[in-house]
Amino acid sequence: MPDALLQMTGITKSFGGVPALADGTLSILPGEVHAIVGQNGAGKSTLITILTGVYRRDGGTVRWQGREVDLRSPREAQAAGIATIYQELTLVPQRTVIENIVLGYEPKTRLGMTDWRAAEARTRAVLGRFGIDIDPHRPLGSYPTAIQQLVAIGRAAAMEAKLLIMDEPTSSLDEREVQVLFGVIRQLKAQGTSILYVSHFLDEIFELCDGVTTLRDGRTVGAARIADLSRLDLIAAMLGRSAEDIRSVGMTELSGQSRAEGGAVVLEASGIATGRRLRKLDLTLRAGEIVGLAGLLGSGRTEAARAIFGMDRLTAGTVRLADQPAAITSPRAAIAAGMAFLSEDRKTEGIIPDLSVCENLTLALLPRLARMGIVDQKRERRIVEGFIAALGIKAAHMDQPIRQLSGGNQQKVLLGRWLAIEPRLLILDEPTRGVDVGAKREIQAIIKAKVKEGCAVLLISSEFEELIEGAHDIVVMQEGRSVTRLSNPGVTEDRLIHAMAAGAPA
Amino acid sequence: MRWPQGHPHDPPPGGIDLSVGSVMAVAGALAPIIFLSDWATANPGLGLAASIAVPLLVAALCGLFNGVLIALLGVQPIIATLIFFISGRGIAQVLTNGNLQTFTNPDFTWLGTGRLLGLPVQGWIALALTITIALVVRRSLYGRYLLSVGGNERAATLAGVPVARVKITTYVIAATLAGLAGMIVVAQNSASDAARIGQLMELDAIAAAVVGGAALSGGRAPIFGALLGAVFIQLMGYTLIANGISDEMTLIVTAAIIVLAVWLQRGARA
């Protein structure tokens, strides 16, 4: 066994007396792709931010290349050879690809000016190595996210990082782009670079990684070779349950539902279009029914939800909501008509970071809580207390700013925001993305209960399991059009994939 | 939060209002013109009421103009309010022909120099407005909407918050309060000098808000913090001057305090 490149042992860290990390241990070998998994709040981010020098640890030791080190700032970590590719890209979109690659590490001429020729050569070398064929003189922002991400990785490679940390790198990539990214990662690995890979997508971890460290409740509870593990073992370790337990209840909480027969039609969209991304969608939704919306990334699923919710103007077709003659032209009107829409983008379209859990949860309900413009705070707090208990939201108290909560708990608060208005139609866009396994099951259970009460749900999901087990019917989209509607029971993963790819039921 | 002369103004959601000083000048110039007019001397009661109401209304219209430009036409706040920052003082000077207007009108000057129960009237006004605004921000639908728009406009839109209406309301309130502040300055001096009223006040206001802990990116509105910030900056200025330290030095010390406040907040946010 070669010596570890990185060995973090017994790391502890508390924030304001609350321990975030009680015993974090992480060992990465040279040239391996190492995954770190755990539920939200397990301490993954804390461990990584300590490694990258953003936070200082309270206790424990960090050995880097065999020497004990103390990385006191991101710059020190970078100088030591630890580079991070963040979920949100941190490059400068207005500047060229070349400028971004060399930013902060510009090659200099003898006169101390930036040597643009050397910079271009370095850029071309890096891009060429990864097989990315783009014009490096164009602004970075003119390329899709996937390319920008590869440029960020190229930048780290140009800096000759020994350890590359990637935080959910595939969350905004499509399947083909993911494969390009994986190719680049394998190439880096072949050159001896180690990669710390953070992802909620277990498929990716099993496809790509060599080793995995599992965290739970601030402690490292396991470290293993991927080859020695099954998916179920890994999920069980993250949840702290036995594999048997999970096998008996199915993989998602949405399974085993019976359809409420003959529910009234709640929504009828016919031939709606909003532009290039949404060309023609037909959709009928009944009370007590979950209809899934499936399709590859870019097939127009999110655009369909936005059109129905009144965010984008219709260029063709009609959306009819039961007992609601007027066209819906704004989210405000949609909410008044009994619709709710949980966006896939929690950060930019969901939370108000500085407002409290309570204020975030009641935002959509607020007009109904106010009399003469004054918010009835007693009633508000009572309602919020109810939701915190019912949804199992873990917060110190309801006045805590929502930004301090873990991703899964933020998502539950946002779900609560929409359940609070007691919608007739609940549109959920990737409701469990970026959420840990435990919270995911809880969220699915909440959705199931809501449907039982007669709510209609439009479920957009990239996870086949969630769609196949959860939805009564699945509408498949392709290039902005609804192409087929599959009915459960009887939908299999093969049929669904076939429909998404070819547009015809298998 | 805007605090010209220690009077509270609302935080435009994540925006900045450069027009505060100029709107003060317009309102401040307008008030004496009205109560010095022949009509007002003939009807002193009505005249006084009009000399308070009309400038406030004009100030509110300035705010409406800012708000519409920003909320409906999508102009950046700093650009939109720059229009009045530049033109407002010009308008005020045209109104007064560029002259210093002096007057004696005890009823009007009471606003600036009068006392109630031993405390200056303007102190009572500041106190009343602080409490009102704190209550509005914490308790009212509008206040909650304001913070949500400042904190994350897209999320607020999706949650059904009437974003444009909230923004316009906010700029109207800010401008109306600036108008009130302008009139108080005029009342204090028994004179209106269109070129000087509220000069650089917008920057003092921003400084007070920052020292008080407001986030210029929006979404946080510590009302009492801003009051303390304003009182602190003013007190420090007077103390330094009273101790024979020059005006110029006072400015430098004020700047240093802002730097310190921003630095302390960075620590608190991390």
C-alpha cells in the first residue's frame, strides 16, 4: 500500500458550540478517485472546507504528502496543490478562456507584463489534453456550463494540483457532458492526480470512484474500496440502518400507491408553447394523481412547469384550471388559483437566505395571514410549529436564518411553504435533488400523503426510480414536445428509457 | 435605511438611493415658497398645512418616478436615482432663483426648533418614525415582502410577492421621508438654501445604515441598528469638533469607523 497523499485524522469542529464534526477521518491515496458520501448535515462540507483552508479545525491532525500541515487559507491550500472546483463556478464569464485559465498565475515577460503568447500556449496545451475543442479567445461565458466546468478543471490542472476537489460537478450537466467530464477525470487520475469526488448520485460514484468514505452525524463511519461494496451497503451505511431493512420497504417512499379513481380534472394544458424550448405540450392532471414528467435534460420539462405556473408567456395553446376561467399570467395569479411550484433551483429560486425558517415557510401563505396589512404572528408561529413537526425539519428554532440549515432541511422548509397554501395542484421540479437519502425518503412520504388527500401532483424528476415507483402516469417529453404517456402499473425502466430516447413505447 | 439628520428612511430592497439629498432640497425649497406666498399669508392655517403637505407630495412623486424607472423599466437603482441626484438640486435652485430664502414663521420653524416635553420636536419625529418603521418591517405584510425582495428577488416572485409594487412603495416612502427631512432642515435654519440642503446626505445615510449593520446587497434591515449608526456618526462628529479637531479630520475618522464596521460585519457573517 503506498503512503497516503492526504491523511486527516480525528478532525473536530464546532460552530457556536454546536459540533459539526466530531471525528472526521479521511485518507486519500495518490492517483485515486475518492468519494465522500453522507446525508446533508453529516459533516461532508465542514470536512472539505477545513481541508481547503476556509475554516480552521478545532482538533485533529492533517498530514499532506507525509508531513503534518496547517492550511490556514484557501491560498495556502492552493499553493500546497489542493484545488477546488465549486458547485457554483467561480470564474469570470466576461473574460476569455485564456484569461480564466491563467488568472492569478499569469506567465510574465521579462518586463513583468503578462506573456499572452505563453498563456495561450498553456491554455491550448491544457484544452488539447482533455480533447476540448473551443476558441480560447472567446469569453468563457459564451460557452455552456459543461465547458466552463471543464475550463475550471483545466485551470486546476494547469496549476498542477495534486488533489482536485469536485463538489457535485455533474449537477448541471447532461449525460453526454458527464461522460466527457468522467473522461477528463480518468485522464487526470492516470497522470497521478487524486480526486475527491462529492456527489449525491450513487451511480456516478460506483462508475467512477476507487474508494469511498462515509460520514454520519459528524463522524467518519466507514472507509472502503468501492469494489467491496454494494449500493445497498452504501445507502445503509449513510442512513445507519441495515441493508435488510431497506430492501424490505423498497428504494423510494413513493412505491405502492393506489390511484384514486375518477378524480376530477384539475389541470388541462393543450398544445402549450413558450418558444424554442417548449413547443407543444398536452397534459391532463386529475385530483389524487401523480403525473410524472420525464425526458432528457433540455427536453423542456422545467419550461413546461414554468409555463403552467404563469412564469413564461404562452405563445400558443391554453392552460385550463378547474373553476378558473381567467388565464394565468403570473406566479401570483397561479398561487391565487391554488397552484404551487417547487423550483429545482433551491438557492436562486427558493430560499431567502437571511430570512428565518418561519419567514421563509410562510412567504406564499402570507397574504392569508395578514389582516389590514398586519401579519397575525401568533397564527403564523402556530402554523410553522405544525410544519416543523410534521415535516421533521431540523432547525435550532424557527427564527434561525434558513441559510444555516442543511440542504435537505431547506428543501423541507420550501416544501412546507407550498403545502401551507393547501394547493390543488403541486408542481415539483426535482424535489429530491441534492438532498440526502434520509430527507429524500421523508420528502417522498410527504408527497404521498398529500396526494392521498386529493392533491394533484406534477412530478419532474431525472431519477427513474422516483418516477416509475411514484407516478401513476408518466408523460415523456422530447425536444419541447410531449410524445407519449405511459401508465402504471407496467412502466419499467427499459420502457421509460426507450420512450425518452425514441419517442415510442416499447 | 436612510438617515439624513437622524430621520429614518426605508431600505430600497438591495438598491441604493442617491436622490435623498436632492429630494430634501426640493421639498425644503418648496415649503417656504408656499407659506411665503400671498395666498398663504391670507390663509395662515391652510397655508401652513399646504406648505407641509405639498412638498411631501412632491417628494413622494420623485420616489414614484424612481420606483417606476427601477421596478417597471428595469433601470439599475444607482442610475435611476442618479437622475434626481443631478437634477433635483437644479430644480430646487430654479424654484428659489438660486437665492437664499430667509423667513420668520414660528409655526413652521417649530418643526425644527420646537420642544415637546423637553425633547426637540425633530427628536420625537425620529423616535416615532423609528418605531413605526421597525413595526412595519417586522409585523406588516409589506415589511416581510420588502425583506424577501431584498433577500432574493427571484424566489420572492415565485412565491407570489408583488415585487414591482413593493419596490415602488419603498422608493415612495424613502423619498417622502427625505422630503420631511428637508423641511426640518429648513425649519431649523429659518432659511432655505437650495444649494446646500441635504448635500451629501445620501452618503451619510448609507454610512449610518452600514455602521448599523444593514446589508447593501439587501435583505437585512436592522432599524434600531441604523438609528444607533446615525446617532453614533453624528455624536462622534460633534464630539470631535467640540474638542477642537478640524472638520477634515472628522471626515477621516468617520471613514475609518465605516471601515471598522464593515470589517466587524465580515467576521460576524462568516
